[in-house]
Amino acid sequence: MEIALNTNTEQSSAKRAKSSTKDYQTDRVTSSKEKIANVIIFILLFAFAITMVFPLIYMVATSFMTKNQILSGTLTLFPNPILIGKYSQVLSKGQFITGIINTITVEIPVLLIGGFTSSLAAFAFAKMNFRGKNALFLALLATIMIPFAVVMIPQYVLFTKLGWTNSLAPLIIPGCFGNVSMIFFLRQNLYSIPTELMDAAKIDGCNYFEIYYKIFLPLMKGALGTQLMLWFMGIWNDYLAPTIFLRSEKHWTLQVVIRSFNSYYAIQSDYALIMAASVIAMLPTLVLFFLFQRVIIESIAISGIK
């Protein structure tokens, strides 16, 4: 009897060992396939990344080339000789410096006032209860679907009647009323903050603005800072609106100045100067993105999940 039990135990142990060996082999084959798939995906992504980054690399390389190298028809990423004089030539032009100053003049009030109004609106939509809140928010959110090309002519007519065209007012005043995208992301971020904090503040005698300013604004400063950086990049790179509303050269923003460089110096085949101006204009947004890349991605991911 004992011998039979031992035999059955040994057979069951052998079966379990064989099955575990098969499972291990299956897992090992699966992992090998996954590794091959990962390698293929990595190669494809690397190829697409190079394709996307190549124009940027070639733009930087072109800014150091001579006119003969650019017009030679040969593709090279290593200029010989390397010329850096185009950068000093761009910075010595008063029009370029004026474009930077005008862009900063637009950035500061829009980011400060618009960031405040956007965060205040996000707080109202996320933590306050009033009639028609959801319908109003959906109507506000629907405006994101309207492209600027649809409303630019009515806006131009309106700003002309108000006497704002050919000044920086059309670029500053509308932005001070807030940014719909920022309101949406901040609202999503505020949903992750417990509403009980608001109830406790009400018991302590705080009004709604004190609750916003003393409690919720410090808690959402990370998301607010991220959205302000993204908004900064959008204003810095804005080209269409300044082109429509600004006629005088003294009011041109940076991107409009670069467009004027392209029209004037392309005739002289001075592409190196145009590329140098583009590289200088691109540096602030690149530096901001690389410094705060992780924060920006995390903020967008959290705002989309909550």
C-alpha cells in the first residue's frame, strides 16, 4: 500500500515537473519573441525620431555654413569652415531685438493676468456649485474645436472698430481673460484635491476667494506652472495672429520679424542668417521644455486621467 502511494506521489511530482518545464520553456520562447518585437519597435521609433529631428539638426548646421556651402547642393551636417558671425549679425539688428521685446511685452501681462483668471475659472468650475455650471463649461470647452482661421476675420473687424489693430492690444487683452485649455487642465487637476478642505475653510469663516487663494492655489501651483510654460511656448511661437493684427514694424513680434528676414535675405541667398535667427528664436522654448519635460508630461497625464 505504501509502495503504491509512493509511486503515485512520484508520478504526480514528475508530471508537475514536466508541466513546469513546459511552462518555463513556453515563457522563455515568449520572452524571446517579445525581445525581438521590442528591438524592432525600438529601431522603428529611432528611425522616426531621426526623421523628425533631422530638419532641426540641419537648420543648426546651416546657420554655421557659408553661402557657397549652402548653395553647393551637397548635403552636409558638418560645415567646413564653421562661421559664427551670423549670430552676432542677427543680434546686432535692432529689428530683431525689438521683436523680442514686443514678444516679451505680450507674454508678461497675458501669463500673469490670464493665468490668474484661468485658475480662478477652473476653481469655480471644479469646486463651486451654481446653476448651469456643466452646460457653461461644455460651451466653453466647445470653443476649442473652432479653429482660429474661422474667427480671425470677425476678430479683425471687431478690433479695427475698437481701434486696437496695429498695436499689441489684440494680442494682450483677449489673453488676459483666460485660456480655455488651461481652464480645462486646471479643473481636472482640482478634482484630485479633496473638497473637504473647502468645507473646513467655510467653517473657519473663509469666503470663496480666500479659499481659492489660500488653499487651492498653492495646491495646484505645479499644474499651473506647467500650463503657463506651455502657454509661454504658444505665445512665443505665435505667427498667424501677429501677422494679421500688426502692420507697423515697430510692433512686430519675433516670429513676424523672422518672416521679414526670410523675405528680405532669401533674395540675397543669405540662408545662414535666416537659420541663425530661427535658432535664437527657438532656444527659449527648447530650454524650457528640456528643463521641465518631466513635469509637463506628468501634469498632462494626470490631468487626462483624473
